[in-house]
Amino acid sequence: MKTRHINPQRRSLLHAASASVAGMAVGPALAASGGKTAAQNDPWARARSIVEQFRKPLGFPKRDFLITAYGAEPCEAVMVTGYVADHEEGKVGTPAPGAKDCYAAIAAAIAACSAAGGGRVLIPAGNWLVKGPIVLKSNVNVHLAKGAHVYFSNDPEDFAKYGDYDCGPNGKLVISRWQSNDCLNYSPMVYAYGQTNIALTGEDWTSILDGQGGVPRADGETWWDWKGKRKGVAGKIPNLQRTQIAVNPLNPTSIRAVAPHLNDAQVALMEGKNDKWRTDEAYLPTLSEAGVPAAKRVFGRGHYLRPCMVEFIGCTNVLLQGYQLNQSPFWQHHPVNCSKLEIRGVHMDSMGPNSDGFDPEACNTVLVDGCTFNSGDDCIAIKAGKNLDTQFGPTQNVVIQNCVMNSGHGGVTLGSEMAGGIQHVYAQDIEFRNTHWATDPLNTAIRLKTNMNRGGFLRHFYVRNVTMPNGVNLKPQFYTPLPGSPIQPKSVGAGAGAVITFDCDYAPNADNVRTRPPVVEHIHISGVKVGNVATENGPRSCYQALLLLGPVAFDYNGDKPVDILPIRDVTITDCDFGTPVNAAQPWFIYNVRNVKLSKVTIAGKVYNTTLQA
């Protein structure tokens, strides 16, 4: 058995509890470095081996700890004006004034359950206000009964009170990862660190976890405003300085203030040509790039990095099952460095900014089965660290199956934060339903996104038997290349419009340091069936069938020569892409080699060819 430990330097710096992660191997024939014997004959044999590991359910002692026995009381809920989606105002539910806070009661129930050797903490039917995080412990299953609706506080202060690390004016914070960089930050709503055999479950989709991301506080501000929206709720203009995209005066005017070892060239590269690097969303990755340890990357109060809804770090044997999740402040589910993790039958419905449904990062042995997604960002986005935060290695041995995806930027997405690499990912029997195609369409179904900063590798990615009855977005979203790039502005619809999008020049203007060319190879896609929708110009399925944008060498700004490789060794077989809007140019390719199309139908024409560019 391979074991991956929580970074010992970080553990020492933060005085974290000792924890390790069992990087569960998938059998001798399918070890992470090998797997050639079975994979050569049938690559899906590895997928079956992964699924087989979840046949035996997690076990918990047969005893319940009812939160009402520890003082929890249900409350009434009222409707107020807020956001139902990123920029869509509407009525949202929230606890009525005077609702009792159930944080202490739930924490006490979990503590008692843990002390007894484990069991089930039961949240019964009713509305429950929780003004702080639910923190799972080993051998504890937190279960929401039918009709249980947990409303987490929409006040950031409530998630800077209970963390393990007292960071003075920044609050009591937790070890977290924000967009794949380690930091100390607000606690996620549901959190675990270094635990084994844990579960978060619901009876059905009336068992709801609600992050209240679009519910305004007394001053009109919401969690979602921290993204940097331009308008406020009911005419209230939000404070545009209280966002992740505004220069934060608490961040130093020079990176040398926290990294005095850097030379002039390094400082110039990291800071770029303006002070955008001092925004919270850019300052954190700059700290990683500069080698500043996680203990000194302190955010929380005074900063505007929204926490994930559910985040588990360094955990083994994890089950997420059977509930609905709404109104997440940021990413909905974000397991980091976890092994043997299953998410099954969860309904993810959060249309806020960055509301990715499920983002496993540096995880090993993951099963996503029978879930539905309606997301304000990617439905699934597989991650693996950013900048220098790659100590947990790649995400690998992932199976995604029997899922339904509606709104979202991407359906099955890999990246963009993938510096540690992604390998052995299998997606099958998925319906990219795209129910809201006319008003809020799925932008692209199968998506890779990386760039010269995010780097990493994607290899051994397999997709089969997927349907798209309503196609994907019919309108392209053109990306903005770097000034002077060989890619002309407003010429490549990498943001939306293609059924399959491999984008190796994702958001190049977002990163000052661009020294890690990505490697994309060994990808095999078959059995994609794309339907048309009725438009005034006739039936259409997408803007383009394929968009394969390989690494753009122009973007590289390192001081050493490196190999910049094309997207290579890709097969697309037995697919029907319907009728694209841009049928005259059914694909866009740049820096690709050996992309083989076999029995691929686009607008009624069958292609058997090899693409090179």
C-alpha cells in the first residue's frame, strides 16, 4: 500500500495534528506507475477495478446521536430578496430573525459520537441555522433526515471563530486550499482534516445543505459579491474594494516583504507590470510561487477568499451520499489529498460564481456515481495543485459514471489547476442533458483547461457512451490571448461552443509566471452522441464539434529552454456531433499531433482522418 503523508514541513509549521493518507492502490496489476498489462488489452479494466473497491460500504457503529439532545432547535424560514444565480435576483430562503444557532449542539453531538467510538449524528427534519462549520471526525457519519434543511450562516465572521489556528486579527482559521494553493483561511461549512472513515449523507434530495451564498446580510453584501460583481441586491451597490479582484492594502507593496530571498528578475516576473498581483486572488498564488510557507499565507478577516462549502483534506475512506447542496459560497465539494472517496446520488444545485460541483484535488481512487449537476461553473473539475503546491502529487484513478449535467461552464473538466498532474480518469454513461440550453446552457461537455502557469500533465483519459440530447452552447466565447500572440483576439471560442474543448492557453493573462508547459497525451473518446435543438436557422448542436488548442510557445517567459509539446495521441471514435453552427469549420486545431478521427460524423459527413497542426 502506498502512503502519502501530509506535508511534514507544513505540519511542523502549523502544529497540525498528525495525519496521513493512504493512497489506496488499485491492485498489483494496476499500480499507479504501471497498470500496463490490463490497460494494454482493455483500459477499462482499470476503471472496473476502481469501482470494485467501493462494493463494500463504509461501516459505522449502530448508534445515533440526535442533535436535539444536545440543545439544537429548529427554526422558521422566510423568503427575502437575494440572488438565485450569480447575476439573477430573486427570492431566497433564510432563517427567520431570532433563529437559534445550532453550531454548538452539532459540535457536541459529533464530539460525543467520536468519544463513543463512532456512529451517526442525526439532523432531523426541520430548518436548522448553523453559525459555524460542521467538522467531521473519524468514524462519524453526519446524516440529514428527510426534510432536514441546514442553513449555514451567511456571515463570514462565523467561519473565523472556531479554527485550530489563532491568527490574531485575521481570526481563528483552518488549513485550507483556495484555487489549489495552500493557506490559512475561513473554514469551509463542512470540514475535515486528516480523518478516516467519515460520511456526510442525506435521506433524499429534501435533505439540504444550504450555504446562503446569494443571501444578503444587513448591509446588502453577499458571499457572492466577493467575486467582484458590479451590481448589488435591490439597488444596493456593493463595496467594490471588498472583493478578491481588488488590490488589498493589507497585502504588501513588494513580494520581497515576505520573500526577501528573491532576486530582481524573480520579483519582476512575479509582480508583473502592474499591481494586480496584490489582489487576494493573485497574491496567494504569488506567495506559492515565491516559496512562502503555508503558515505565512494568512487570509481570513480583511481578505476576500470565499471558502468552499465542503472541504476534506488528507482523509481516507470518505462517503458523500444522497443529499442536495444549494447556494455554495465558492466550490461545492473540494476533497484534497484524499483516498478512496465516493460521492453518490448527490444533487448539486448552486448557480453562484465559481460554484463548481465536485473538484477532487490530488486524490487517489475516486468514484462519482449517479450525481446531478446544475452549476454556476464547471460541473466536475479535477485539480492537482497550482504553482509550487504540488506536494500531494497527481489526481489519479477516478471513475465518473451515471451522472446528469445541466448548466455549467464545463461538464467533465480537467484543470485548470493541475500542476501536479492528472492521470487514469474514466468517464462513462453520462448524460450532458443541458436542460436549460435556451437560457443558461452547458458551455462545453468534455473540457481540459491549463496554460503555461498551471502546467502539469493529463494522460490516460478515457470517455465512452455519453449523450447530449440538447447539444451545448451554440454561441462561442472567445478567449483573450496575450498581446502579440500568434492566436488572434476573438478568433478561438475556447470558453464555450465546442463539444470537446482542450484548452492549453486558458486565461493566459491571469498568471504572471508562465514557465511550466503542460503535457497532454493518450486520450481516447468514443460513443459521443450529440443531439440538435431547434433554432431559427434549423437544427443545431454546438458552435464547433472540436476545439484543440495546444500549448502556445509564445506565452512561455522562463529563462531556460524547455520542450513545448503538442497535444498528441488522441483518438475520437464512433461519435456523432450533430450539426454545428459553424459547420464550415467543424473544428479548430493548433499545436496538435496524431489526433485520429474514426467514424466521426459532423453535420451528416463522416470523417476518418488524422489531424495535425
